[in-house]
Amino acid sequence: MRDKDQGATMAWKTLDDMDLAGKRVLARVDINVPLEGGVVTDATRIERISPTVQDILSKGGKPILLAHFGRPKGVRVPDLSLQQLVPALEAAFGAHVVFAADCIGPGAVAAADALKEGQVLLLENTRFHAEEEQNDPEFAKKLAEVGDVFCNDAFSAAHRAHASTTGVAELLPSCAGRLMQAELSALEAALGEPERPVVAVVGGAKVSTKLELLGNLVEKVDQLVIGGGMANTFLAALGKPVGSSLCEHEMADTAREILGKAEAAGCEIILPEDIVVAREFKANAENETLRADACPEDAMILDAGPETVSRIKVALKSAKTLIWNGPLGAFEIEPFDAATVAAAKYAAKRTIEGKLTSVAGGGDTVSALNRAGAAEDFSYVSTAGGAFLEWMEGKTLPGVAALGG
């Protein structure tokens, strides 16, 4: 029987393990929100850190927010100042937010010390300092001077070894915030010691971008559904015609290697059994449903067909755990979203019934599940693209490892 563990469960502390009374709590957060004319147009990321801020306040701590914004590359860029986010933060927290014009130095320390009970301090963009992305030890020390405790609530930045994600964690007593805690708990449930059978759905355009992911999953899951453009590469590798479809023909040997690895590991690969093809890539283009080995030379595969969806539903019906990354077809345009929508709705139904733990994230996944109206019914949907993918690839995330021990 193959080794089915993701690895040792990460030993990380939460806010419940920390004494925060009277402490300055340096909280690394992700508030990279969209702005138009200096106004936040989508406050989702801010709302998701609110439970951590509220918990710090209720435990008598002083929340001090540490965050990056955009890519200023070590230069002060006024348009990328976090000061613009103060109104949105105050609205989300229901608290007064004080702004400090730097994230290090006497001004930042003084602002932290002067913070009154019930107030929140927002430090300026960490990436205004080039040392942040270099994980410079001296810069990390200066950040640590502003706080007594470090709380990482930015899973989306956990795959980067930066001063504000790993450097500080090694200098102060550290824990995971509520969002980080939820993310890690969901991922450990899906890939750590999951309830079996485990099904993974992996879609997207290219095999080449998800090689490590596929290689890791075939040794972790019982069934692997491959969809989207990357399914075309597998079909072509098996000698099936794909016409003018998006396909990496040069990856044929690699695709066959993955199929061989899956077979050796006892993982069943589910590829399209039928396909929806069209001659042009546009909404409501004239299309037809054919067997997976019958794509005409002048047509492109834009979705999986109903037989494939039925096969996926059979897999999901017996599954206890689902990991989903990427769409099954060209979900952005109708009717080529049909397979993604149908499979996602069925997964959501099984989740609501309490028969499936469903974890999804990365890339276009959130958009695809929102389009299907299924995102809210999944057990957990991660908005952390890169970090979610690296976790699925079996990699150790520096920002998480720094919280261990």
C-alpha cells in the first residue's frame, strides 16, 4: 500500500495558545485589495482578517497590521501607500485605525506603544523597503521591535520567505491567525490525513505549469480527474486526435510518465470520455458532442461532455474528500462552462449533505466555482493561489514552517 500521508502534521500555535493581554501583536495580513481612485472596490480580503483583529482586541492585545501592497520594489510609491485602506479597515473592524508612515523605526515603535485600547495600528507597506523581499535579518529585527508577539494571518504570502513572513516569526513568539488557521486546517484535512477515498479535480490550460502538482497528487489521491486544456495533452499522448485544440504536444512523454506513475501508485486517472468541440472560440459557438477519440481536424475541444460529467459524479458519489484546482473546460464562455458547473454543483450538493469534505483553490478555481454558484457550499475555498498550489505540490511553505516548534 502506498504512503498516503502529506507529511507530518505541522505543529503551529493559534491565538488560543497565546497570552495577548497588554501585548503588541504584530499581525502579518494580506490586504492586497483592488483600488479605484483610492477607494477599495472589493473588501473581501479585509473582511477575512477581521476575526483575527477582533480576537486580538478581545484578548486585550494591540493589533498592529503588517502588510505589503502591490510591487513597489523597495521604493516609496505614493499610489501604493496603505494609508488609502484606512477607511475600509475601520468599516470592517468597527474600530479606529491609526496609521504609521513607516513599518520600522522610532515612529512605528512610538505609534505601537501609544495605541489605546480598542484601536488598531496599520504600518506602511513593507515592500517600500527592498530588504523585505530579501528576508534581510537586520530588517526583520527592526520589524520585531514594533511587536511582542507575531501572528501570521497571510497564508497567501506563506510560500514566500520574506522578512515579514518568516524573519519576524523566528524572533518573536509566533502563532497563526484565524484565517491562516482555517486555511491550514482545511488543507491538512484534504491532504494531511484525509478521509478516503480522495478525489482530486485538476484543470487548466497547461500540463507544464502543473507538473509537480500532478506528480504529487497521483501518490496522494485515489482518483484524479484531469480536465481543461491539459486533458487535451493527455488525450494526444494516448494517440487520440485533438484537432486545433490547445495542446502541448511536446509534453506527450511527460503525460505518459504521469499516467504510468499513477498506475504504479494505484491512482485512477479520469480523462474525458466524450468532448464538446467547436470551430471557433466564442460564446454560443456552434458545437457538437463527440467521443473523445473523434475530434475533427478543424475543431477544438472546449469542454468535457455529459458522459464524462456522469463519470465524475460517480467518483464524487463514493468520495469522502475532494481537492479541486482549475476548470474542466473553457468555463468563461457559454455553453463551454457546462461540465465545470455540473460537476461543481454536484460536489456542493454532496458537501451540503455532509458526505464530502471539499477544498478548492488556486488560479481560475474561485471564479469557476462562483460561476457555478457552488463556492459558498464547498467546505473551504482558498483565495491563496500560489501558496495553495505549492501546498498541493507537497512543498514546505516557509511562512508556515516558521510558525512550527
